[in-house]
Amino acid sequence: MKTVSDYFGVNVFDDRVMKATLSAKVYNSLKQTIDEGKALDVSVANAVASAMKDWAISKGATHFTHWFQPLTGITAEKHDSFISPSPDGGVIMEFSGKELIQGEPDASSFPSGGLRATFEARGYTAWDPTSYAFIKGKTLCIPTAFCSYGGHALDKKTPLLRSMEALNKQALRILRLFGNDTAKYVRSSVGPEQEYFLISKEMYDARPDLRFCGRTLFGSKPPKGQEMDDHYFGAIKPKVAEFMEELNEELWKLGITAKTEHNEVAPAQHELAPIYTTTNVATDHNQLTMEIMQKVAQKHGLACLLHEKPFAGVNGSGKHNNWSIATNEGQNLLSPGETPYENAQFLLFLCAVIKAVDDYQDLLRISVATAGNDHRLGANEAPPAVISMFLGDELNAVLEAIETDAPYKGAEKTQMKLGVDVLPKFNRDTTDRNRTSPFAFTGNKFEFRMLGSSNSIACANIMLNASVAESLKIYADRLEGAGDFEAALHDMIKKTIKDHRRIIFNGNGYDDAWIKEATEVRGLLNYRTTADCMPHLLDKKNVDMLTSHKVFTVDELQSRCEIMLENYCKTVTIEANTMISMAKTGILPAVAAFAAVTAKNVITKKAADPSLSCVYETGLVKKLTALTDEIAEKTEQLQSEVIKLADADGIIAESELIRDRVLPKMCELRLAADEAETLTAKSYWPYPTYADILFSVR
């Protein structure tokens, strides 16, 4: 019987395969490219391509593709076979270094935000050697960046790699000031926890809103939801366990270190978490994870829902982005050590993050902004739209001591007393976890909890890397010219704490009083929707910072603002049109038919016995008739608002109409339809209910 170690990474052209298939000279040169950013020699590329082709063919691959991440939010592939014609009429299997390094998909067919005209089709994909190639089905997938003919980034990988380089550059400057001359590079690492729902595929297919929009647009609350907290960490149901078992196996074959799996809070909701890895690799892995989740689910008669809020009234799904930074020597720069008060290097990196989150809270909010996530942020399973940081009691006490120049006594290790002698004794952590905080310190990393479950983690990590790089640059510029390094360091840490204390909040982020304090007293931003926050991507301070570190060009930022707002508008418009269709072709006929049958029953009963009052039936007919009229009226009002969108003067104006006119009308229509669902006989209701969907998987 094979163990996991026998097949882990079997479909990945990883370091083990490269060592075995490449000459020492080629391998060492490639490693320098991967680890230190050394330019890739053409002869090395040819040797790698040959070895990669032979390995892939031995695994049954017939095609290769440059696998990239355009601004659609998903991945893209164009498959080419390895075959080339031979003079004798047969074929030979070829794959050159040039084909490995560069591909040419159609750039005009992907979102570009005006960077490419429709007739300007040429675009390029460029091999990212820092992320291993892998086999999916019969295709060798080569992770690549994607750019236009003019060199503009049309993907999420390119700015992510740029942000990692910016962070690396500035972090090394700080390390050199502390006497570290041996570290070659600093990388951010991420472990994204992925939440998702599993429901019956049959019921998924019966719901147009799930098929077209990924979320339910109608649905009354079931008698039981998550009130009992009995699903969270509960025993995993057999069908779900079978899905998880196959999912793990497929992920492990691709070298994805799926580690933790469990039931989440809502019925039918689950979570998967991997082990940390370098940010660009973690981003590739998370995109693959979402794709494979959906494929494996179908094989088990299930549908995997990755929408942020597929069901109203129950928890939505997020993606907690656990972020840290470390050197190539393995030193975690966000690890406080045993004595954080005395760890000046840690305190400086901590302050850099505090400053970054406060200065660029708008960019962090923008990085998680989607139409789907707007429904989730601020609900009981997600942090509010206001950005704040949780540091815990010990670090908070350390910062207060530094700010006030007071002595710090240090936190005592408190042993947990459980009252049962046979149970092991252990020390309580000095820092609790705060699940209501958008950005929480959790020991040696920060957990950014605002990401939506369907989001690419690239966007959030681009902004995190870039904003922290900016803080470190400011620090390095000042410290490198300081006459007294120790005094300058102390003053800088102290000043950062004083200037940015407003962003630190260790309390309950769900409390309405906090939102009031955050916005009215502390002056923190509260961008509730994508339409509110996205235009601020182009604020001067944001453009200046992101362009100065060469993470984006001005044109690329303008394009992304356009694309994200356009995506927001298109998403909600599709939802509105789906609601209109479901109301007109499904809900209205069903309610009207049930009302007619009920009215006919009243007539029949009274004909048989005129003394009967038929109070229940008569009252029901009146309610259903009134609701039918209301649903019809709200449907027409919604349709009218959607039609008006065509007259909007630009994408910002359209997004504001979506926010202010379309979404409220969608809510009004839903309220009427959901009430009608509670009064209509189940046999007449045209769609599976929440009760059916959430509790159907056994």
C-alpha cells in the first residue's frame, strides 16, 4: 500500500526531479535564478525544457500550457502538443527553451481596463521559474506571468512578484543595519485557509441563481441553521469525508501541502488549510486548490460553492491569509522571541507592519473588494469593513512601555489548570486569538481575515508586501544616515507607536460602539462596498507608493480600477437579471397557481356546505394574492433600474447606481418572495429550499 510520502509531489517538476534530471551545472544555474534572481541563460532554458518534456511525457503528458492568472479572477490555459512533424511523415516530440520561456496568448480577449484595444491582440506569457511546473491531466502546466505587447502587466502574478522584490530589497537594507550580512533574500510566506460549502449537485442544478451567480438570491430561513453550533468541528459526514480524502490525494500529488480539514460553523460548510510556503507559490497553489475542489466535488455528486455568501442568514466563507516574512536562512522576522521588549529588530519590523496597515488601510480594503465579499464583511463570521489590528496583551504592553519610556516587567507564563490530574499541563499563550479583528497578530505572523473565499490571494499580498516595503524604506532611509543608530532606532519605534496607535484595537470588532469609535474618534476608514473603496486606488498617495516601488505603473493602476468596478457592476447586473428571470418564470407562476388552487378549494367547500367560513383558506388566498402583486411590482421596479444602468456616465457612476438603486431593489424583491415561500405549499415551490440544500449531504 502506498503512503503519502510515496506519491507526494509525483506530478510536480520539483527540486527532487530537477536534481535527478539536470546536470549539476544547469541545476546550480537554475537555482541561482530561482533563489537570487540571476538572469536565465538560454542554454540553461533549453536543458530545462528538454528534461521537463521527457519527464512530462513519461508521466503520460501529451500537451503543455503556459498557466497564468489573468484579471478574470481565475486561471487560463492554451494547450499545445509536444508533437512536431518529421520528414518521413511521422512526428517527433519537441519542446524548446524558447517555448518554455515565452508563450503568446490573445491579450485582447482578457480584461485589460483599456490597456489593449480589441484589435491589439498580441500578449506574452513568461515562465516563472520560482514556481514549479506540474502535470494536470495530460498537460504540463508551466506557471507564467502575463503581459501585453507594450509590457503592461495583465495578470496578478507579475505585480505580486514585483511586490515581493520590493519587500526583499527594503528588508535586506534593514537587516544590514542590524549587522546581518549573510542573508541573501527575504521572502513573504503565506498559508491561506480556504472555506467552502458542499451541497448536492442535483439541488445545485435546480437553482438558477447558484448556477449563474454562485449564491442564492432567494430563500427563506430554515427552521434550523447554525444556532446550535453543532456543525463546527463536528464529525465529518461519510460523503464529505470521501470527498476530502480524494481532494487531499489530488492536492498532494501536485505538491500542495493540504494539512488541516474540518467542518466550519455553518451547515454544509468546511475548511481546508495548507502549510505555509512562499507567497507566489502559495497563490498558485490556492488557485489550483479551488479548481480541484470543484472538480472532485462533481465526481462525488456534489457542488463546491466558493462564493463569499451563498446563503443569507448563515455564515459566509472567507479565506484567512496568514502572512509572515523570513530570510533564506530561516529567520522569521515577525517572531518576537522570548523577550520581545529587548528584540529591537522584531520591534522595528512589527512597527513597519503597524505603520503600513494604518497608512494604507484603504489599499488593504480595496484588495479584498468584490460584490460577493461586500455581503460578508461586517457579518458575524467576518471582520467589519473597518481595518484595525489586534496585537494581544503582551505586545500591547510592550508598545505602551516604549511609548511612555516606562519599565516593562514582562509577561508571566501562566500554567493552565484544568482540574484533572491525568491531563497534561501546559502554559497559556501570552496572546489570545481575536476572530473579530481584520488583521490579527497570532504569534509569529499576521492573519488578514478579510479576504473572500473566491478571491485570489495575490491582490491582498501585493498590497501587504508593497505597503510594508514602503515603511521599511522610510526606516532605512532615516537609519542609514543616523549618527547614533541606537538612539535613532528607539525614537523611530516610539514615534511609530505614537503616530499609529489608532489602528490598534484589541476588543470586539463586531460591536457597533467600535465602528462609531473607529470612524468618529479615531478617524479610520469605513468603506462598506466595492463602489465606495475602489476609486481610492487612484488616490495620489497610493499611486505614488505603488509606482515608486515599481509594483504597478500608473496605467496598470488605472486599468485595475476600471476592471474591478466593471466586474462589480457586471456581477450584480447578472444577479439582478437572474432574480428577474426566476421571479417571472418560477416564483410568480408557482405562487399564483397555489393561490388559484386554494381559492378553488374555498369555492368547492362552500358549494358543498355554505355555512363553512373557510377562514384559513380565504386569508391565505388574500395574502398570496397581495404577495403576488408585490413580487410582480418589485420585479418590474428592479428591471427598470437595471435598464437605467445603460445611461450611466462612466463606470464609477454605474457602480454607484448599482449600490444605491439596484441592490436595494433586489433586497425588496427578495423579502416579498421569501415571505411567499413560507406560505406556498412545498409541492408548488419551484426551487429547492434552504432546508433542502443545507442538510442534503449525508
